[in-house]
Amino acid sequence: MDYQDRVQWVIEELDSLLEDFTGAEKPGSRPGSLKRKAAAYLGKGAGDKISKTDLKRLRAKANHLKKSSKKTERDRGNQLAKQINFAYNFKVAEDTANEN
């Protein structure tokens, strides 16, 4: 195995380890995580921290989904609202005002 083959193999291994949160989930990932939902609904990156503003926007999205006429969307809205309430109660979000 020469140098180029080894570099190509390492790149392929790294690609298999990395996960794109905007696409379909890979086996073993957590498809219902709040960061994944923030990536899906707000267009955030996978590694970005969730701010309080992001939680407010997600809460607005959850309230919109909860009022849907489709049962599956209402269920998704209820689940998202529960996760957001948990994040608020345990102060999961980063406070952007205190970063200075």
C-alpha cells in the first residue's frame, strides 16, 4: 500500500465517521436529538450550539406544528415542545448575552 492509497483509505474512514445532520441519520445516531431538529428546522450546522434565540424559534415551530390538521405533524410538535421545555428547564441553551 503506497502513500496515496493510504491517504485515500484514511479519507474514506473519516467520511464514514462523520455525520451530516441535515441528511438522513446514520445507524446508531440519535435522530430525535434537539441539535438534529435545530439543524432540520433552522438550517443550523450539526456542531453549532443551541442559543436561547434558537430555542425560541424552535418553540414557535413546535406551536405551529401542534396546530396542524395532520396527526403526525401534531405529534411531532408535541414531542418537540417537550424537548424544548426540558432544554429551558435545565438551561441547556447558551446565553449569547453573557459571551462578552
